[in-house]
Amino acid sequence: MFDELPTYTNEVDLTAMPASLLRLIRSRKHGLWSNKASAELARREADERGIEQAA
């Protein structure tokens, strides 16, 4: 599955990936992929906190 990922993360829309796949990528891929997956998960968590605080 991970062999199918392109070399560069800018070729993939990480925002469209489910959180479970991002967590899997973060744990099994290293370097740029792990960093980008972590950043996307952090962005989603921040968005959720912002929504909860606004409610």
C-alpha cells in the first residue's frame, strides 16, 4: 500500500485522506510523509477544538 504513494507529498491531497490513514502513514513512513501527515492531523484537531469552543 505504501509503495503506491508517490515520492512527493504535494502530489497527494492529504486533506482528503481519512484520519486513520494519516495516522498509519505517520507511524510507518518516515521523513516528509510523516511530517505532512502529522501536520494535517494537528490542523484537523485544531479545527475541531475551534468548532467546540464556538459552540
